[in-house]
Amino acid sequence: MNDVLSVIETCPLLEGLSKPAKLSLAEQARNRAYGAGEIIYPPGALQGSLCIIARGRVRICASNVAGREAILAILDVGAWFGDTVFSPGMPRVFGATAHEDCQVFEIQGEVLRTTLRDNPDAYPVALDQVSRRLWSAMSVIQDDVLRGTEARIGRRLLFLAQMHNRSGQDGNVAVSFALTRELLANMMGMTRQGVHRVLKNIEAQGLIEFAYGRVTISDPERLMRYVDGLD
């Protein structure tokens, strides 16, 4: 119980809830274990639950009829996913798969929505988090269509930072999460060499740091200004 509660207490989406409300969610959360490569839910699934990663990593992805997979994000410990929890009956746009052995705490949609209804002061916090994520996703789409490679990679890093931000706020709060150049290249549909050349330039600005399979963005706001200034 303490493990579930500690994870819920660090989830920015649930930050506005009172301690008793968080404890109630912890008591009703389901502890799920998945092996590497196991599907948590496929694209199009109507499953309407919120998932928070307690151990391991999860990839958010889509696939075509030929089975080719496109990765949107690799999520690390503490990240939450399952945005359609607020829209019961809506199909998942992306699927979720265990990238490695992982443990996920799952909160059923009806349980979460009832809890928020009973704690209306928490709604603005949850809405703000969903809105930030939507803004980040729309920015990625815009840059993929209109911007060059460096802007696209920078924006994807900002999107991942938002997905992993456990402070509940944007700005100059440092964000660190598991990511390799190879995985980023896979997400971008590029070669490792092509991504590496761009990352070297961004690293030279002191905006990001790759080390031991993790990337650290010390000042996301500064990285955003840099990306916005690119042609």
C-alpha cells in the first residue's frame, strides 16, 4: 500500500487531490506486472484507465496492418499514461507495450472520475496537466510538418520531458529520464548517425546531457526558446 501511495503522491496529474483521496485511490489501484514486449493495451482499445509506471519502462506506439511499429515515446518510472480515462468510450489512439519488465499501477476510469467529482478543487490541476500534454503533442505535429530536423528533435525531447515532468510545472525545473540515442532515432524514423549529429549541436549549447542511458534537460524553458528560434 505504501508503495502505491508514494507513486500516486508523485503523479502531477493527481497533485490537486487531498491526502485521504490519494489514499483511497491507492487502496483501489491494481498492481499489474508485464514482461518485456507484452502488450498493456493495443491501439483502438476502449480500456479507460489511468496507468502510472512504478518500475521499468513502457513504450507508447502505433502500428500499421503490416505490423510495423512507430514509437511516440518511451516512458520511465513515475510517468502516467492513458489520457482517454477522461473520455469513457473513446478508443485509444496509441497502444502501450512493456519496453522491458515493468510494474504499473492502474486506476480504473470510473474510480478516478468519481474521486475527482468528489474533490472538485483537483480538477483544474488535472485539466492543466492534460492541456500541457496536448500542447506538447500538437507542437510535435506542427514541427514534423513545418520545421527542420533540429527543431523536430528538440521538440520531441521537450515532449518527452513534459511526459516525465513530476513537478507538475513547466519552466526551468530539470527533467531527467531514460533515453538512448538509438531509441530517439527509432522514434524519429532516422538513423542513429543523423540523430547523433543533431544532438551534438544541441549538447554543445549546454541544453541537454546524455549519460549512462539517460538524458537530462536542465532547463526545459531554455531549450524551448532555442527550438522556437530555429529556422
